[in-house]
Amino acid sequence: MTVFADIQRVFALQQSNQWSVKASTAEQRKEKLRRLKSVFESHAEEIVAAVRQDTRKPETEIRVTEVLNVLSNIDRNIANLDEWMKPVEVVPSLNKNDTARIVYEARGVCLILGPWNFPLGLVMGPLAAAIAAGNCCMVKLTDLCPATAHIAARIVREAFEEQEVAVFEGEVDVATALLDLPFNHIFFTGSTRVGKLVMAAAARNLASVTLELGGKSPVIVDADADIRKVAADLAGAKQFNGGQACICPDYVLVTPQQQDGLVEAFRARVQQNLYREDGSIKKENIAQIVNDQNFARIQTLFDDAVGKGARIAVGGVLEAGDRTIHPTLLTGVTPDMLIMQEEIFGPVVPVMTYEKLDEAIQFVSGRDKPLALYIYSHSPANVDRILSRTSSGGVTINGFFSHYLENQLPFGGVNQSGTGSYHGVFGFKAFSHERAIYVQG
């Protein structure tokens, strides 16, 4: 049987089984999550080896993002599921003798499509939420991480029957075949370009979607900010997964008076984190760019910027042989450069200057809405001014990534950076339909 015939067969099985899964109790769903956790833990070392093989990420990063993060997501769903599943009682305004409530029901058969930057964590997290909400799921990991996709398929086969959860391995044609099916909900994490294709496919069947995309996430540095902290945070953010994260800061706006301090502090922190005394880089501490195509894309952005007058203030070494890019900071960047028009997804930081805060605000608000906005400021009035005149999926003030890490907050984009949100209860709701029920007395 071909993989395409197998996809059709499993989809039919899940369509038939969805009503039984939907009717499952909180305890039954928690037991499924416990089973997934147990199997996942038993394969922890194989997971680390597979992700390492596919991405050359530092082992510590893999354990945090692809193992511990998944286990904590599963635990969070188990701990809160009874509360999340409770109907919400509503007092009717039409007749005091009537009753009304909102119940969270499973969407049905869902498709989860994962990215390559965190190939397991950004699939298993949504999967845990989908299971908690009572859905059947078909899952496809990226073809750029085949070893990780293979171990994910083994884990799912050990934890579930295929009429409930199934993983399919393969390349783009497999994802295309999956998108042709009339799923009830599609959850996609990846680029804006592919997100448009996923949304178009969902529209053919009027499937609901959660699209976790990206964009150019800006950093606005107010004149009163601690520039050494900004630089240290920025160096760490760009080292993390080699800058290949959807919420990674993509460009920085500073005053002219701050620029030299940013450059020097960024250089010092990168030197401390990544270089030996002999000047060689510790490649084991920074992930390589995922493939030759993406390396060439970043090289093109870099070359275009330098060719148009950008200055290499820090770094500027791009090693094509093993796809290593040294953390790089560019000054003298202008809006016409390609690097300011496309998401970088690598450890390169363009820096632009502004004279008045309103200039920075207008620059950000005049572009596509990003997934994340970062603000460094000690002025509540200026922070409020920035927030009221910009839009983004989420915001962290005086730091990076915190709005993502806090699971009591919804995580998601807006317009070009995505639609819908998840994490914690918001993940449960993403895979649930809020059904209104009204009982006449």
C-alpha cells in the first residue's frame, strides 16, 4: 500500500472514530496523555540523538526545547483538564426560568503540520492540546528533519492506535496529500509563505485553522534603556538555535548615541559565550543553519546589505562548509536592503537608528504585524505609547521570549504573523469548539 492510500485509509478510520473520542471523559483523556508521556520519556535519549543528527543543536538546547518542554506541556494539560472541560454556566437574559451554558467540544479530526526549527517540540505541544480537547489527529513533521520524524512516528505508534493519532513521514507531496483531505481543523507552524498555502487548502473544505507564522520581530530600544542588558540579551537570543526561532528579534532600533555601546557590548558577550582564546568558535554551542538553501538565502541577505553600504560591526563570518554563521551585527542598515524586507531566521542583527521615538514607532507600525515586539524602556508612558500605536502577536518588555514562555498567556500571531493562539488553556480552546446550549424552562 502506498503512503497516499494509507493516508486515505487512516483518515477514514479517524472520521469513524471521532465520535467515540469526543465522548471520552477527562480521566480517559488524561490517561492517554500519561501514556504519551511515559512513551516519550522512554525514548528521551533517542530523541536527543535524532534532533542532534538533523540540526547540530547543542545538546542542552535539545533537552530543554524538545524533551522537557514537551513533558511540561503534557503535565500542564493533565493537571488542568478537569477545570478546562467544565461547562461555563450563563444566566439567560430572555427568561429567568431558562438555563444556558457553553461546552467545549472536540473539533473532530485534526491535522498538525510541524516546522524544522523545533521539529518535535512544536508538534508534540499542539498534539497534547488536541488530545486533551478530545480530537483525533494526523501529524506530519518536516521532511528536513527525517531522523526526528522517524522517532516521532515510533513514539506515536507505541502510545496510540492509528484511528486516534497517526504520524506520516515523507516529503512535501505527503503534506500536500494531507491538505487535500477535509479535516475539521488544521494547526500549522512555519513560514508566512507556506501558511498562505495551508490557509488556501483549508478554505476548500472550510476547515478552521491555527497558523503560527513569523515575520520581522523588532526591538525598540528607548533612550533610557540599559544598553549593556539589551546587547547581552540580544547575543543570547541570536545564539539560541542559531537565531532560527519565529520569535527571535529580527532587527533593532536604537538612538545614534546608543549604537556604539550596543556594538561593543554585543561583541563582548558573543566573545564570552562562543569563542575560545585562540579565536576559534565553539560550534558545539550554536546550531548550524538547517540546510544549504537557507544558508544561501541568509548569505544573499547579508551580501545585499553589505553591498548597499551596511557595515559589519561584529562577526560577518559565514562558513558554507558546515553552514555555520557567526553571530553578526550590521550597522548603517537602510529600509531598502533585502535584509529589512525578509525574515532573517539566522544569527544576523541589522541595526537602524532613530532620532525621536515616534520615528521608531512609525517604522514598526508601517510594516506587517510581527509575531513578537520587544521594547526596552524604563518609561511606562513611552511603553504605553509604543503599545497603543503598534500591533503584534505578543510583547516582552525589557527582555526576550518571556511572553512565549509564560503558559498562562496566549501565544500566536496577528494577520501576517498568524491567526489563532495556543499554550495552556488557549491550546485546549484552539482544538475545541465553544458550543452554545440553551434550555427553555
